[in-house]
Amino acid sequence: MRRRAVPTVLAAAALLLTAGCSSGSSGVGFPGELPRTAPPSSAPAAPATESAAPAKGSVRVLRTVAEGLKSPWGLAVLPGGDLLVSSRDDGTITRIDPDTGRKTELGTVSGVSPAGEGGLLGIALSPHYASDHMIYAYFTSASDNRIVRMLYDDKKPAGEQLGAPDTLFKGIPKGPIHNGGRIAFGPDGMLYAGTGESGRRGLAQDRDSLGGKILRLTPDGEPAPGDPFPDSPVYSLGHRNVQGLAWDDRQRLFASEFGQDTWDELNAIKPGGNYGWPDAEGKSADPRFQNPIAEWHTDDASPSGIAYVHGVIWMAALKGERLWRIPLHGTRAAAAPQSFLTGTYGRLRTVAPAGDGKLWLITNNTDGRGHPKKGDDRVLELQVS
């Protein structure tokens, strides 16, 4: 398998009671519409008659699927429905049977160097998983953040089922903070990665740096065909710390982003778009920058994972300790965001579609910043609308 090493500097050319909610609360905004976003696979443009999602929704916690997880971060769903969860600090991947809650540790990912906000972060399944059984992971090593893939052999004994990681892409700046880490395969079959600026703000605006970007790669770690900047994996720039990626049913990409002191953001991503950091945080009048479709005071959010279900983006909030619902009308917010589960489960890290209007939700209270309760951390199953 060919190994690709990308330097830090590239040549870039030329989210059984309905929880209480707050709606339209102070500190929540939803600015004007952005240009509609289509990935390079040329998603169809939304017609003028595209309907808006209902302004109000609901969340019901169906059950706790699993407990006793340590610093869980990434989530991937196997074809049979079992869940894979990464541990940031232990550098392990655990398989969970959602029917029984049984946990099986697949093994430790070699090369992970956890410290601060870094460690084993996002995971994703190969788009050809049925035939190649490959798991992709984004992690912090001793020198950088990188993306690897590993063979998952479930015929081996528990704890030994992960093959050695093959490095596909490296050189993403690392730091004690702002390591990004979410990876996901898009509807175009390409691998997208949200990175952080590692605490070095200027990297976000430096198109020759991999920090503070959304990257778009082939499954083999090369800059993807149709990327906006020739010979570069940079898909968008001007990001502080991207930890949520999701596509709607028209293949439009959305991303969540941590602000510093004032505004966290949900953005609709335009190829080649500049999202303003560090020159802008939240909505800006500067025409160079794309404005967020929703923004929150940082105490109310600090957003990590996002998921799209039936016209709504669901966003897991860490410091805000709640699940946000953002109804969409195209690439703008159709109404003020609503919050659910506020303070009930503590910090919320990752959310993913579970089918039939349901979500998987992972808490994150054992990462050194939360206040763990008995059973933390856990995976929850939610019914949402």
C-alpha cells in the first residue's frame, strides 16, 4: 500500500421523557443565507420550492446503549449495526453491540500520543468496507496529526483485531489545543477531515498550511480531484477548530466550529470558501468571508459532532452540555435553534444518525474537563424530530 507523507507546509497553488428546551434564547443567532454549496461531485441545485424543516422539534431518550467508556471521541457504524468508538486517551477502538451493550476492545492504535486535546480522535469506515475491512483514523502522533487506515480482522482474538496503521496523510499541525480530528467520507466517496490551527491562529489563513482547514482527500490520501486549489487538499480555510462534518440529502456539506470567546459557529461549506478566523469570529461584514448560518455564545455550545436527520442538523455541545437542533431551509437556518438535554448528561461529544429518525449520542465527561457520574461515559439512543 502506498504511503503518502505530506509536509506541514504544502505547495498550494496558484447530536423516557422529552427534554426541556429553549428556543430563540439570548446568545443564539442565525444570520442570512450563504451561497448554496455543492461538493465537486456536482450535487443538484436545490429548487426554489425546497421546503423548510419544522421550526420546533422534540428529543426523547430511548435508552442507554453502553456505559463505562473512557474519553470516547469518534464513532463509526458497522454494516450490521454494531458501533465502533475510539478512546482519545487510551488510543483504543471498542466495538459495541447496541442490542446488548456488550463491549469488545479491538486493540490499541499504535503511534497515538495523547496529550491535551490530542490523541485518537475521529474514525470512519472505508467506502469499500464490505470488501476491504479498513478503518480510517485521525490521531495525534509524537510529531503531528495524521490520518491512517487499519485492517479490522474480527477473526483474531479480542484486543488483537486491528492491523498496523498505514499512514496515508501526515503533517497536520498538532498542539495542546485545537487539533480538529473529525473525518468522514462524503457522498462523493472522498475523505474529508476537519483540522484545527493548533493554537497558532495565523495558520488558519495560510493556504500553504494544513491547520485550520477542511481537507478533501482520495481514500489513498492524495488531494482529491476537483479540489478548489490545484495540487492541494485544502477544501476550505479560515477555521479555528472543526470537529463536526455532515451532509444533507442534497450533498451539501455543513461543519461545526469552536469560537474563542464570543461565537461558536455552524457553517455551510463552500469549496474554496474562507470562514474568517482569526480575522472574524461569528458573523462578519467583510465580503472576503463566508458567514455562519447559526452562531452561539461559547458557554452555550463549544460544538463537536454534528449529524443531519430529516432536514435538521443536530449538534453536540461540550461546554454547553446540551444537544442543539438547527432546522434548515436549504443552506440557511429556518428558525432559531432549540436546545435539549441541557445539563442532563454533561458534555456531549459525538452524534450520528441511527436510522428511522434516531440518533446515537456519545457523552464526554471523562476527558479531564467534565464531571463524571456513575456510568460515564455512555452511548445513548435518541428519538428525534
